[in-house]
Amino acid sequence: MTRKGDGMRLAPKPLYPSSLEYVVILFDLRLPGTAGRLDRERAAWQAQCNIEALDENHVALLAWPGGALRLPR
């Protein structure tokens, strides 16, 4: 016997965000502690962000508002 609701599933998140609004956060990896902050931001945003390398020392994190699971420290 299954309990009521066991077979219920939430609708999956869309593969692509429906909004074109996003936040761009730039990181200069030459500065102390920046790589760690980038890791914390990426972990907070998870699937709601993309990371783009601009050059050897600069990275952009593109995040969709409302997607952060927790605030980075």
C-alpha cells in the first residue's frame, strides 16, 4: 500500500531560464581569496549560473535572480 502523494512529483525546472534578466559578477583571480569566493558563489547558485573565462585572470559568473540556494560567506 502506498501513501497518498507518494506518486506525486514536482514539475522539473525548465532547462533554460524564461527570463533574460541575469546578474554578472566579475572576478579578478589575481587577488587573494577571489578563487575561494568564486567557488562559494558557484556553490550557492548551482544550476542557476554559468561561469565564463574572460582571460587567464578574469572570470564572469552569470546568475539568474531567484536562483541562489543560500548566501555565500
